[in-house]
Amino acid sequence: MAANLAVLFGGPFTSLPGLVGTLLVVLLVLVVGRVLLALAWRVVLVALAVSVGLWALGLVGLSPI
């Protein structure tokens, strides 16, 4: 069983370059994800404001077209 554990826990991800590379990839994914989510929220809020504005115009009888 000890030989199987050595194979299980020994590999490219347990070496120092493998760990550093993996951590860098995870950090990159987190940073890019945060930026994309912030941008997505801005787009959603702008779309919500536009749709509420158009709804309000339609409510008072003014059509944008």
C-alpha cells in the first residue's frame, strides 16, 4: 500500500514548479473572472436602466420609435 501512495502523491503537481504553475493558473483564473464579472454586472445594470426607461416611456404613451 505504501508504494501505491507514493504513486498517488508523486507527480508533476507535487513538484515545486508544478505547484507554482498551478497556483499561477488559479490566480489568473480568479483575477480574470473577477474582471469579467464586474463587467457583466455593469452591462446588466445598463440594460436594466434602458429597459426601465423604455417601459416608463411606454407607460406615459411616448414611444421611442
